[in-house]
Amino acid sequence: MVMASSRSSQSDIPPTGAVSVPQNRLLTLIRTLLKDKRTRGVLQLALSLALLAWLANRVGLDAIGSTLAGISWAWYIPAFFVFLGNVILRAYRWHILVRALDQKVSYGRLLYLYFLGFFFNNFIPSGFGGDVVKVLALQQDQSHGAEALSSVLMDRLTGLIGSASIALIVLAWNGVQSWFGGSTTSLSLPSPLVTITALVSIGIPAGFMLIRSFDPLELIGRHLPFTRRVTTHAGLQRLIHTIRGYPLAALLGALSVSLPFTVSLVAIQYAIARALSVDVPFHLFFLFVPIIAIINTLPISFNGLGMREGVYQFLFVPAGVSSAGAIAMSLAFYFLRVAAGLIGGLLYAVKSVRRLR
């Protein structure tokens, strides 16, 4: 009797493969969908709309609208012109990197491509659509693909290193103040956020220095033989070789531009806060702006919409800002990016008309 019941109980247990097969099919379907660019773009747009709808429902669309309606143009218009100056700095940093590869592309051309990148970012998901346009345009200017792509990547990377450096300085200064019992600049920021910010701020420049010191493809291929189909790809090897071959003087020059670039972002965010009558200590922006810049590089939602507003709320609400004010600050900054994109679209239209003539 005992043996019979044991057999019956074992027969009731489903085979292990019966559970894993549907899961494997689901994972395969998800991978297939994520590989398709259109599907990925639709998913990012849906995520952005869902996040914006959730934030608007939680905070109140009327509160956000009334905050934006009361914007002071005496502060917002200067913020727009500082943003234009910020684009000029970005283009100059890119020019330093392009010139280091002996690519004969004028600064005016790169400035135009930067505005054009903002224009296409408004329509292409992920926030990297403008980078793709810039790479393709440089290739049309008779630049090799590896050089064009590496210059855009290095422009992004040096900007992140500049932002990370300022964030690290603020965190270190905050630690010194806490050690001596002074006031802290981070207020009640959660310790996980401070830890992640510190790790990213150290990890970005440290990772780049490792790439400069060792060939990552050779190292990965040697220890992980199954990756050699990727690590021995000629195009990828040329890209890494180009990145590792940047002269130190060019990298230092690009980094020297990244610092005033980040400071100008701080000034823009502070002016937006004043335009919306949001009272936040000026020194806090030196910590919050680099965090926002680093998080915005993650291609999760459509051009950062929804996620960026959540980050603003997460950072500024503990500093005494209302949820509606924090979201309005994020949207006001996004509108500056859209305005820069409109300038890029206008320049593109003028150039197209000239070609037709």
C-alpha cells in the first residue's frame, strides 16, 4: 500500500521539461521582439507614456500644468541661450576628438550635425538616434566608419567622465563636511544612491583607463574562447584600436571642455528652477545634474521621457521641492532640447532647399 501511494504521488509530479518549455518559448519570444528595432522603439515609447501617465496621475496634471504656466521668461530665455552655448561647447569637444584622428571636418559642420542630432532625437527612440545620424553624416564626409563611430562614442564618454568627476568631488566634499560635523550638501539622499553614484563616477574613468592600458578584446578572447567569433570581428577590432589610439593631449583637451560643459548644465538647471519659482540651494545642482546626466544615458524609455521625470522627483523632493515642481523642471529642460532640435530641423530644411536649387 505504501509503495502504491508512493508511485501514485510520483506520477502526479509533472516532468521538469513541461515547465521549462513554455518558459523557454516566452524567453525566445522576448529576445526576438527586443532584437527588432521597431518593436523596441514601440516598447520604449509605451514605457515612457506609461511612466508619464503614472506620474501625472500621482502628482496631478493640473498641478504640473499650473507650475509650467507660471514660468518666468526672464529666467527661462537666458536658460535657452546658455543651452545653445552648451551645444557649442559639445561641438567643440567633438571637434577636438575628430581632429585628433586627422579627419578634415570643419567645426561649423560638426556644430550643424550636433543640432541635427537633437532634431532626430525627437523622433528616433532611445536617445541615441542623433548619434547614429552624426556617425552616418561623418561617413558621408569620407571618414571611415570606425573613426566616425569612435569620435561620437568618445564625445559621449568624455562628457560622462566630466560629469562623473564633478559628482565625485561633491560627494567627497560632502563626506569631509560630515566628518567634521558640518552641514551636508546631499541632505537626506538614500545611501544606495550615493553608493551607486560614487561607483559609477569612479568606474567610468577607471574602465576607460583599463581599455587604454589593455586590449579588452584580446583579454576576453583569451579567457573566454567562446566569444572569439565576436572579439575577432575586424570592424570591432578596428573600433577598439581607434579608441585606444587617441592621443593623450586630445583626451585631456576634450575633458577640459567637459568640465565647463557640466557647469553650464548646472547653470541651466538652476535658471529653470528659478523660472519655475522652485527654491533649491545652488550647490545641490552640482550633485544632482551629473546624476541625471549619467542616468539619461540608459536607453530605457523614449528619449528618457518618464524615467527622467521620475529621477527629478526622486532627487529634488527630499530637498523640499514639490512633486509637481520637480516634474515641471524636467519637462522644462526637455523643451529646451526640443527647441534645439527645431533649430536643427530648420538648418536641415534650409540646406535641403539649397541642394534642390
